[in-house]
Amino acid sequence: MPYPEQICAPMRQDLTNAGFEELKTTEQVESTIPNSKGSLLLVINSVCGCAAGTARPGVKLSLKGEKKPQKLVTVFAGQDLEATSQARKYTIPFPPSSPAIALFKDGELVHMVERHHIEGRSAEMIAEHLSQAYNEFC
């Protein structure tokens, strides 16, 4: 059973206000991730504390740098179940986790930040980690 929208709406807006496009259907995921040109950042959003406390703030902070992904997209784990499941097919061989952050280049996964890379780290540490990936792949 998905989380109620009234709980998730502010968490969705946290990323959409920062320029992320929501992918809510498998069709949107299929037409976006594998066909992307250039760099694409996928955030698998979540209601958990580490998503609110460090993942989303860290992602937003990482986008203030000179190098950043060309396209920003997000799915919401625990609510957009089918879209999230479809998006996770593109993060294989990494096991499903949320929150998670995936960087793609020309439709291919080039960098993955799993939940265990987020838990216990500050937003600044996550932003620095992502900035290093952007410098290499964007």
C-alpha cells in the first residue's frame, strides 16, 4: 500500500522546486532514462529521515556547483511503486534502496549513491561526493 499523497507532497516539492521532473509512470521512466543524452541525475526519493535530513539537502547543495547534470528526475519509493520499480531496473547491479541517487551518462549508469552512503553523512558530505561524480561524468 503506497504512502498517502498528503504525506509525500512536501517531500516531492522539495525536489521539484529544485528543478527535478517527477517520473510517476513506467512509461515516463522508459522514455526518459534509457534514452537520455548527456548526464541525468535520478533521485529515488523516500519518506525516511535520511532522505529529509541529508539526501535531498545534499542533492540540492550539489547542484550549486559549476558542473552538474543536464537533466534532473525523481521517483518516489513507497508511493510511485511501478515507476520506482522500473527505475531500479536501470540501477542494477545495485540492490534496491531508498533514498538513492544515480548518475547516468547517455542512458548508462555511471555512479550510484546507495542508502548506506547516505546514512550517517551530512548533506555537505553527500554534496561533495556528488560534485566529484559530476566533475568526472558531467
